[in-house]
Amino acid sequence: MFPEFSSEESEVRHFQPSLLRGSVRVGRGQTGNPAKETFERLSLKLKERDLPGIELAERYLFHLYRRNRRPNTIELNYTAISFFLKFLQGEGIAHLEGLSRKHLEAFVEHEQDRGLKPMSVSGRLASVKAFLRYFIEEGVVRHEVLSKAVSVKVPDALPRAIAPEDVRQLLSVIDHTRNRAMVLMLLRTGMRIGELLALRVEDIDLREQKVFIDEARKTRTGRVVYFSSDAKDALVAWLKEKDPREDVLVYGRKYESITYAAARAIFVKYLKKAGLRHKGYTLHCLRHTFASELLNAGMRLETLQPLLGHTSLEVTRRYARLTDKTREEEYFRAMALIEKGEIHGNYRFDHRL
């Protein structure tokens, strides 16, 4: 049985085996190395562009590949560096040796003027600074370019969780076996979508209701996550239908891997069906919902942190600001006393406030 799925056209890629070797198995009857393919594709795109510093950009992308960076990371760096080099071309800079700090500051202003959100500008700036730092160490770029900090202030936005009634409404309209397993596994494990799409059947312990993630998508460290009974039921139903010869948990037609874009399209389809499209929920909101619901149920931050794969407790603490039910309950309990006029005594002014 092949799941209902719309896949994108894949590009035909060629690569020089003398530069990169090795492949990993990606599906039944298929081999490939996504990072190698990404580097090759972007390298060809760079060669087609008449921009200053193209050779350095290619060297840096190869450096990222050699450092075992994820394909998505290589892609994001390519985008940021390409925009930066195009900006330099407009400024009349033909070689990175002529780069100064003012060009970096002007690039930030240019991206902001284009209407990019602070988070996007900050991300591109980080990629460009890493690129320049690499060539400062090699003596190509002057160290004065990064001698003083250049940064973008990013609002400390709270994670977006899906309201409980909306979660129930969403689940009620998912009738496709594979898709229901996908959504419930994301909702009940807190996995990132990339981690779920890379999951193999052998990584799942149905009896213990555990998932072994050998390497987290962002932190590159392994962890164990757990799934609930409703997720187990959905998973068992899908395992009964899926082709037992395919070791990847979820796949599309002809055993092709499901891309993030395709998974997002599936999620949006069910949001529309549930009448929730206007609320702006994204696929990543399932992970935020997982964390928020566990904290609301009394789980400690220190316990939640490894489940989410966060390297810092401060990152996990964002969810506490969003879901502190104790603070909410104490506020309304105190306010009820105030509204009833049950607060007595004199007020003493405190100069420290």
C-alpha cells in the first residue's frame, strides 16, 4: 500500500567522486548522501553566478560539508552568503580583501530595509560572520571587520502552543493512517519534524513506548523520548499497513522520503479541514504544545529539557513563561479575595518599588 502523497520533482545531480566519497542508505533500493548532494547542487549554482568571492563561498560550503553539517545548515549558509556577496557587488566590492566593518553594518541595514524580520536578519548575519571569521583565520579578510560586535536585537518571542480544544478538533479530522501516526508522534514525543522523518522502525520500542534518536537534528547528540497510548495505537495501525520491506517509518509514493515541505502541506490540509487555518498554527507548534502540556501537568523543567533535546535549560524555560499554571492560579485566587473586599490592614509605602 502506498500512502497518499504529493512529492516534488527531484533534480538530477552529478558530482565529482574525487571530492566527496561515501553514501548512506535512504530507502529500499535507493542510496545517496543528502549533504553531498546539497553541496554539489549549491556549488553548481554558485558557479553560475557572477559575484565577488564565489570561490571563497564554495570553499566555505565544502568546509561545512567536511564538518558534517546538515544539508539544511549548508543551504541556509548558501542563502545568507549569496545575499551578502550580491550586496557587496552592488557596493562595488570586487574582492573580500577590500571588505570593511561598515560594509557588514550596511548589509544588516539593507536586509532590514527589505522588510526581513529581526530573527531572519540575525540568522543571516550569524552565517555571514561565521563565513568571514573562517577567512579571517586564513588571512584573506582583515580582522578589523569583526573586531567589534555587530548584532541585531531580536524580540524574545514566546513559543506558540495549540489550544487544547483545537488539538482535539485537529485530531478528529485526521483519518489517514500514516498521517495520524505522524501528527500524534510529533505531538506526544516532542520530536522535531526532521527527526521524525529520519526515523526508522528499528528505532522504536513499542513495548516500552520509547523512541531512540541516535542524533538530534540540531544538537547532534542522542536522546530517548517516549510516546503515549494514543500515539502507540496510531503507530500500530500504520505499521500494519506500511510495507514491511521499508525500514523508514514514514514515506511517500515509490518509497520516496517525505520532505519538510510535504509534511507541512499535509498539516495545513488538516488545519483547513478542521477550520483552524486562520489561527496561524505551524507544524512546529506540535512540539511547543507537547512541552506546554507536560509543564501544565506538573513536569519539572529539568525533566523536560532532555526530552526536547535542549542543551540549555534557559531554552526550555521559555515554556515555563508560557505555561506557568501555578502563577495563573495564584493570581486569580488572590484577585478573588481582593474583589470580595477580604483584604484588610494598612498599606505601607516601600521606597524600593
